[in-house]
Amino acid sequence: MEKKWWKEAVAYQIYPRSFKDSNSDGIGDLNGITEKLDYLKDLGIDLIWICPMYKSPNDDNGYDISDYQEIMAEFGTMADFDRLLQQVHERGMRLIIDLVVNHTSDEHPWFLESRSSRDNPKRDWYTWRDGKEGAEPNNWEGIFKGSTWEFDPQTEQYYLHLFTRRQPDLNWENKEMRAAVYDMMRWWLDKGIDGFRIDAIAHLKKEPLFANVPNPDKLRYAPSMKSHLNYDGLLEYVDDMSRNVLKNYDIVTVGEMNGLFADHAEEWVGEHRGRLNMVFQFEHVRLWEPEAGLRPEPAVLKKIFTAWQEALEGKGWNALYVENHDLTRITSRWGDTEHHWRESATCIAALYFLMQGTPFIYQGQEIGMTNTRFESLDDFDDVSVKNIWREMEAQGKSEAEIIAFLTHTGRDNSRTPMQWNSWPNAGFSDGTPWFKVNTNFEMINVAIQQQDPDSVLNFYRSLIQLRKQQRALIDGRYVLELPDHPQIYAYRRVLEGMEFVVLCNMSSKSARWRGEQLPLEWAECVLGNYPKVDEIYRLHPWETRVYKIS
């Protein structure tokens, strides 16, 4: 396998609206990110991914883009972005941005032209269809619920939108549209960015006949993922993008790849394929599914992670993550915030961070930020949550039931402002924050944890340093250990006579194993989240240890 800078990197995802406000308007911005670059450098970050900062009417918090080459006014100016990029590079770090090209905003000039008349040259840049029997062209349900079609009275046709009605889907069959997207991509790459996280890439290809999907439950709109998720022919678009843009730059690309399983991973990120460098797979997080807010059994995690590790060994590279802007907070989801908050936050960190791949940290994850508390619909901001609320209400669910469900699954949990210190608004802003700060900010914040050697933050710092110092933790082969243990997730990393063993007790009870199953008498414990090793073959609740075997 080739040595590449992005394989050795540790990445950090920033949701700019909630990271740091520099001008007291209550909204995080680009200059706020620049202010905090030294914090990220000190943490050990090499690669920063910024969620959309483009001009947008904010129907879906910036993922509805009205101009790919302008900055959202709330976030600053293009001069602010250029300064941020320069400051990132001066610190020896790199920067990637979101490439959102499954859809645009309905305010994008391309769509305004497309909807202006049926014979406009850009009409086919989006997908337009006549209705059927006075209704939508088909029965597809959107990812954010409701129909995937919106009627446009001006031209008396429907346009396709897999997400909100204000996010019309681009038609990737149209080569002129693709060429315009490629021009935009080159514009950013020539500016000096270091790559893209490609949003919703799994949805670019649609079932060409737009046929109705099976609807045995007689729903108004039926789940339609099979008609647009990783659909046959999608890789032709990826090859075209690579030929025209990606292969001509020394960059890193990460595709958001729902619907992809380990047995097909090599097709996407195999080094000889020349497509993408990594993908964010969804198997372990179950995004868009009701199970997304539930803790999986260790056996399930072992099966999923091991399949991905083994499928790409010697062939391609994994993107490692457990949190992002679309998920609830991992310590609330998988851990035990009531009794073992610190231990579970650090145990989960070690679990995923030391596998083979590039680890991504989502802002606030490194201090163990948790889910927040919601008391009414007004407390939510996310458009998808509001759609789910309406649907559950129509099903006769009570407000208490709806809030309880959304509290465990809603994306707003990961979008509360970053908790920097114990000052008002957690040091995020001197103004009124655009979204409520989590009430636990006085106990969970960066300033407190910087002073505590045993904090979650300093555990992440130690993890990063350990990975950077040990080649086996970057390039080493992954080997699952104790495969049948119901509580412990254990694995080895092996490279040229050097071995590390990572042990994680994924439960709130002590866990034991026998020495003959995994002997460690002669191993050195180089990292742990408890003060000392009490018993070599017993782990405390949510205890993690990393052993070096030379």
C-alpha cells in the first residue's frame, strides 16, 4: 500500500454554526474557527473538515447551497475563508470542505433557470416529470419523510428532491451539468483546499424509470431507498469525476456512503481503482433508521468493524468515526453518561481510534459532550426532526412520546454550541446563541479538561500522540481477539514484529477473560483510562487498555 499523508493524519470535523462565534451575533463563523486553530494544533489534529459554509438560505443548515463560490454571510466572507486556509497551512495542517452535489438549493441560479420554462437549456440539469392521475409521478418517500416530488405551478411539472423540498436533486445524467460541477470543484482546489468530503454521493444515481416502489402497507409514500441508494451505475459517475478532477490533484476524498457494505468497499476505495480514498460507511451508526439512537451489542460492532478492516487490508483505507453532525452524541448513544461518563467516553474513543484507517473526531467529542434536553417542539431546529414530529403526531403519538423518541435520535443533539469554558453560553458567544447550549457546560468544557490530566480531552491527546509515535497503529494489520466475549471488544495491530493489543470493556459491569485466551503477562500497558491495572485479566466498567508487545 502506498504511503499517503492522509493515512497518517488525524482529522477533526467542524460544524461552523456551532463551533465559535467571533462577532457576538450568536452564530459560529469562519473567523471563530481561525481563532481556535492553535487549540486544534495542540490537540494533534492534522486535517480539518468544515461542513458547508457556502451561501445558503439554510433550509437544511447549509446543505442547501445557493452559490458554491460564495460564503454564507453569517459565516463571513471569502477573504475570511482565504485567511483561514492560509492559517491552517501555516500550522502544517490541511483543510477539506463539503462537496454537496446531489442537490442544490431551490435558490441556486441553475435551478432558477431550470424552473423558468420547460425549454430552458438548464431544464434537464434537474429531474422534472409530469404528475400521474392528479398526484406525484411516483410513490417515493423522501429521506426527510413526505414525497420526493414538489409541484411547480409555473411549468406544471414536479421536480425531484430526495431531501427537503427546497433541495432539488441535480440530474447526473446531464453531462453539461457535470462539467459545471467539475469547474466549481477545480476552482476550490486551485484555491488550495486539500480535498473534499462528498455529501450524499450514494444518491447521485436514480432508478431510471422512476417506477413506483412496493407498498404492501398502503402508505401514502413508501420507503424508496432501493431506488436511489448506491444504485447500479453510480460508480460511472465517480469514475467520471475522478478522470476530470480528482486524479489531477494531491488531495484526499471521503465519500458519505450509505448503503455500502464491506464486501463492496474495495470497488470504491481500492487503491488501484483510482476512485475515492475513503468512505464513511453507515453500518455501525444506522443513520436514518429508528435503531440509530440505540446502543449496539459488542458482537454487532465486532462483526461490522472487523468486516471493514479485513475487506480493505492491503487494498484500501478506512475512514474511522463514531460521531458527526447527523448523529446523536456517542457517549449518550453507546456509553453510560449516568454512572461512567468519563470512562465510557474514553473507552469508545480507544475502540475506534486505533483501528487501521484515518480517525475523525467531531467537535466536542474530544471532551465527551453529551445529548442535550428537549422539552417542546420549539426546542428543535432540524428540518428532518420537524417532519418526523408531524408524521408521529398524525399517527396519534403523544407529545411526550414524540419528544422521548427525538431526544434519542434527533440530529440537533450534535449541533449544540461547542463548550469552551464555564462562562455564559459556554464561551461560544458573547451574544445569544442560535441554538441552546447544553446545560451541562459548566461541568463539561475545554477549559476545565485542559487542566485535568485525567480528562477525556487529555485522553484523546494521548491517543493521538500514541498513534503518531507507533507505525504499527497506522499501518499494522488488524486482528480480532476474544471474538465471542459478550462484553469485551479486543483487537491486535501487528506490523513487522511489533504488536499492540487494544482492550475495551463495552459495558457497565466488570469483565474477565482467561490468560490462555489472550496472554498479557509480558506486555506493557502504554495507555488506559483507569489509574492503574488492578487485575491483568479483569477490566473495570468501561475500562480500556492499550498494551505494547515487542
